[in-house]
Amino acid sequence: MNLFRMVDVIEKKRNGEVLTKEEITFFVNGYTEGSIPDYQASAFLMAIYFKGMTAEEQGYLTMAMVESGDQIDLSAIEGIKVDKHSTGGVGDTTTLILVPLVAACGVPVAKMSGRGLGHTGGTLDKLEAIEGFHIELTEEQFVKQVNDLKLAVIGQSGNLTPADKKLYSLRDVTATVDSIPLIASSIMSKKIAAGADAIVLDVKTGDGAFMKTEEDARALAHSMVAIGKQVGRNTMAVISDMSQPLGFAIGNSLEVIEAVETLKGNGPEDLTELCLVLGSKMIVAGEKASSVEEARDMLKAVIADGSALELFGKLIEAQGGNGAIIHDTSLLPTARYQIEVPALSSGYVTKMEADDIGVAAMLLGAGRATKDDEIDLAVGIVLTKKIGDTVLEGEPLAIIHSNTENVEQSMTLIQKHISIGKEAVESPRLIGDMITG
């Protein structure tokens, strides 16, 4: 017999009171198994939206969602397992680079990734641009591969955090998605269920990010770090800029090419720098370096000697893909047409609305508008300019990679949302606050 009534739990939160661990667990379990109906769960989510949650309540909510399904046991993997999570953006290829980069420095990276809704695919879609690459491994294969090679990237288990999946669907249709306690507990429940010992978070801010303001990004980062600490995971966060796309490539195959170039030491400056910052934190968390400076030198060394690139090739081959792509990226899917997007005036690039440029890539087929959409892995956009660069009228702002010549809609979006002004501006600051609790 239940000790609680859901109506009392809703009322308590509506009045701004602090819920107990038992009350929160009662809600999560009841909603997951179907004894608490959608209308009461919706009311509860809206009460959280308006009244917030304490750090302790967020920790209880996170762990109740973790315990609603499977938890991955990584204890058989030697060493400290470090995971990285990005809150997402346009052209965010960091996982493809960081996994081999950090693993080459001796830190095991057992990565579970998702698919993408929106501008481009997620990490799994990008990896599936590599012929033969498969994202399904059993838990035993996953653990063995990380012990053998120090790295693996797989899709999320079917029954990881079912409470979060069910609640997220409800949040999506009740205007409660952008609640910091609900976002923080959703992200952290998946990371904790996936079994990592330490978690490095890349919290994006700006036009192309979920968190549009630095203030909101900082609040989310503090919430997630607090949850991690509360449940015994070493957690830290970096705030990074997403006011313009990261790197130059937007689109699945194009981003794999950019990842390979970055592992060769030829990557875009901003993408390389972010990977060095996040990778340094991961190596310190994995206790392979005592300072971020020492860790950064280690990362630069495995780029310079080619060992990070070679490990990326081994990862691809271990999961059925054609590892030759690390030496010949022409083996990746290629779009039929490359079409230049000319600048309509001369001056300086003053603004790039990353979200809209991402939409331009999605319209080409690089992303999903709904979860059932098929992605065209070959298509996308490669920028030729970033904020602060000079540009001449008629000079290309970007190259559209498309399998159709009908790209007017995407071209118009790019021209409209890359602003050109007469006054020079500075490039936005890439790395903001570092939050360690």
C-alpha cells in the first residue's frame, strides 16, 4: 500500500516545499509503471517548472530515474572510466575526436551516444557514415573492447533510464522542456546509468545552443555538477560558445572528415582548442595527469605522433568499419554537387546565427525533423568564413554539399543569417567558466 497520494505530492511542490527522497521515488516509479496518469505527471512537471528543486531533490530525481531501468556495470574495465557529455550544437564533432585522443593518453573511454534530432545527426549517425561501422555491442563485448583498446562507442541500451524517456516525451508536449532541474536530472541520469566514474560536461551557450544565455548555461552546469557530486561521481563542467557553428563542417560525413583532419593536427582552431580543453579535464579526472597543463601537452603529443589517429582507425575496425578512411577520406559518402554560397556584400562577418545555418543543413537532408526521418549522410555545409573574418562580395561564405541542385532555400538561409558589416568585430570567446562544484 502506498504511503503517498500523488495529489499531495503535487500540492507540496506547487507550494514551493521541499520533497523527500521517498516522495520523488514514489512519483518516478508510479509514472514509469503507469499507476500515475499523464495529467498528474504533467501538473507535477509544471509545479517543478515554476517552483524549481533543491540540489538534493535533483539528486533524488536523478537516481530514481537511474534505478528505473538497467545500469551498466563497468567495474571490469581497468582504470577510471571518464565520460563526456555535450549539451549539443551545430557542427559539434568533439566526441569523434575526444574518444581516441583521450584513450591514446591511457584513459579508458566507454562511450554511449545517441542519435540526433534537429540540424544534423548525433554521434552515432556520424559514425555510421563510415561504411560497415556498427553501434551495437553486447555489454561483454563493450567491456572487452575498452579493456583491449581503451575505447568503444555504442548506442544506448534499450532499457537505460526508461523513466527519463517517458518523462521527456511528456515534457515535450507540456512546455516543460526548458526547466533546469528537469534538464539536469535527465542528462545526469543517462550518464550515471551508463556507468562512468567521472563526467566532463560541455555546456553550450549562444544562438546555436539549447541554453541561449551564459547565465542559463552556468545555472545548468552548476545543477549537473551538484547532482554528480551528490551521487558520488567526479563531475566538472566547461561553458563553451555556440554563437556560431563549431569548426567549419555541418553534416555527418563532412564532420567525420573534419574529425580526421583535427586528429592529424590540421583541424579548425576553435574545434581543436575545445577538444584540448575538454580532453585535458578528462585526463586529469582519469588521474593520468596531475594538471591540465600536463594533460594538454600529452594530448598535443598523441596528435603529433599520429597515435590518436591510429587509435581512431582501430576503433572503426573493431566495430566493423573501414579503418582506411583515416588515410583516405574520399572513401566516405560524397554528395553529388558542391555549390558555392556567394557573399552579397563586402566587409566583415559580424554575426552567424548558428541555429538557422543548422536548419539550412537539415533542409539538405543532413538532419531529422522527426525521429523517423532518413538522414542523407553525404550532405551538409562547409563554412569558409567565421565571425571576425573579412569577406569580399561574390566570395564564398560556404560550400553546400547536396545530392540535388535545388538548394535555393538553404542558400538563402545561409546568406540571410551570416551578417556582413563594415566594422570589424572580434571572434567570440570560445571558453567561458569552468565549474567544478
